[in-house]
Amino acid sequence: MKAVRYQAPGDFAVTDVPMPPVGPLDVLIKVHQSGVCGTDVHLHHGTYIGVYPLTPGHETIGEIEEVGTEVTRFQPGQRVTVNPNIYCGHCEYCLAGQLVRCANTEGMGVHRPGFFAEYASADHRQVFSVDGLESDTAVFAEPTACAMHGLETLGQRPGGSALVIGAGPTGLLLAQLIGSGGATSVTVGDIVPFKLETAAGLGVDSTVSMTKDPAQNIDRLRAASPTGDGYDVVVEATGTTAVGNICVPLTRNGGTVLVYGVTRPDERLSISPFELFRREITIKGSYAEMTSFAAAISALRTGRARTDGIISHKFPLDDYGKALEALASDPTAHKVVIDLRS
């Protein structure tokens, strides 16, 4: 079968690899679509925690081709997605029920073979049905699950205001979930006009056009807040430290900043500890997820999380390099998907 295979960061080819083994508890999936994520760009450059050689890809949908001898939950022909995040079950965090904090967590497409491949094998306990969902919606199951975990991490009180900075795919999913989760006002800020148009089409309450000037962005975003003094929740969903640095000034007294975007490990934010102390600001991080897939799929099924207009580019597997380039440098790119049916 064909798959994207990295020997080292930046060194990849679409090449023939052996079919994945199917153990007694596994299912073999014929991959239909796999989303390209900013994490895949980080893996390409070696700025994420990948283990090489590696087949990346952690957002997928496909059809079950074969089931292991002990699998009774699924049958060949079912359309499914896969939670790529795997916890060890025996570390201190797992034993305390804090699965997302597992000290030995592994991810398909990061530590284990992923889904930029014609076929993939996964433990059936990681697999979820997406029968009845349109493919262009179902392929968002993994990013929606990450957004759902972001909502869970916030633990927001009903009635507050929220600002999501960054109208990328996961930022838009999280903005919708924050709205349906109890916020009375959700604002999305971004520098790209068409992304703000997509946000408005998905039902956020207001959008703000940002610039490259941090001071100007603070003024614009604060002025757009319902109370004029900032937001109860501010989400950094760009992975840009310059944006992260304006989050605390945009947060109301007693509010919460959620760091949601992925940066390089060596990047640092500039934050006043006195301001955190005086205004009782809480800063949280939202990493991935372990147990949010079922809730995410339900949100996609009910329309609480919509994906209309987010996919901008589709590429065949052989053009994986072009897909990466589009995501990294094409100003018209929003969500990029590898479509293996073409």
C-alpha cells in the first residue's frame, strides 16, 4: 500500500509500505480522508514530539475492511473515525483517572503509524462510528474532540463573554462549542478576512479584523467586547506568541485565558505575574484529548459544531507535499484534506 513515510524531519516520500498488521482487537480501515493539521507542519519541521521513521496523519475517516478475531463492535463496511490518542493505563495520572495527563501518552501519526496511508490498523476501542455523517463533516471528528476538551478544560460559568483569537478550523469549532456551552457572547478575531466571513456564517456573535500591530489589536478587540473592558474567557488559538502576549490584557478581572494553539517548545510568553495576582486571572492549557470523541461526534451530528465552508483544499495522497505547502503558505488555505478516494 502507499503511505507518506518520513525518515527524519523534512525527509519524506509517498512510497510503498507493508500492510499494517491486524491483531485480535484491531480493525483494518481503508482510509477515505485525512485532515492536515498544523501539528503535521510542526512534525515536518521537527518542532513537535514525533518519533521517526513516521507515517503522520491523526485526523481520519474511512471504512472498515477487516476486523480482528475478538472484535464484535464493528463489521466490515462501517464508516468510522479513530481517536489517535492512547494512554498507558498504569502511570500515576491514569490510575487517578486523569487520562489526558498520562505520562506515557502516544499518538497515532506522532509516535505510531498514522493515517496518511491507504490503510491503517487501530485498536477497536479507539474507533467510533460516523455512519450517517457526511464525509466532509466526519473528517473533523478529531479536531472537534480537541475543541470539546478545550470546552471541558475551561469549565466556564454560564452567561459570560468569550473571545477566540484565531479563526482556523479548531478555533471555529471551539468558538461554536463555547457558545453552545453557555457563553452569551462569542467574538472571533483574525487577520484573514475570508476566515472571519466563515466564522460569521457559522453563527458567532461578532468578528473583529485584526492587524499586525498588537496595541491596535488590543484596542479593537477590547472595544468589541460586550462590556467594553474585555472578555471573561480569552482563547489563544493561533499558536503565535505575539497573540498570546495580548490575551491577559483582554481578559476581565477574574477571567480565564486558554492557551489552545501549538507553538514551538522554545517560545515564551511575556506576562506580568503582578497582573495575574491583582486581577486573579487564571491561565489554562488545553493539549489534546482522551475521552471527548463521543461528545464531539454528537456535536457534529446535532449541528452544535458545524463545518460548513471550512475545507478549502483537497489533495490526493501523492500530492502530500503540495498539501503541506498549501497549509503553510497559501493565503487562501483554511482546512486542507488528503482525499484518498480520488
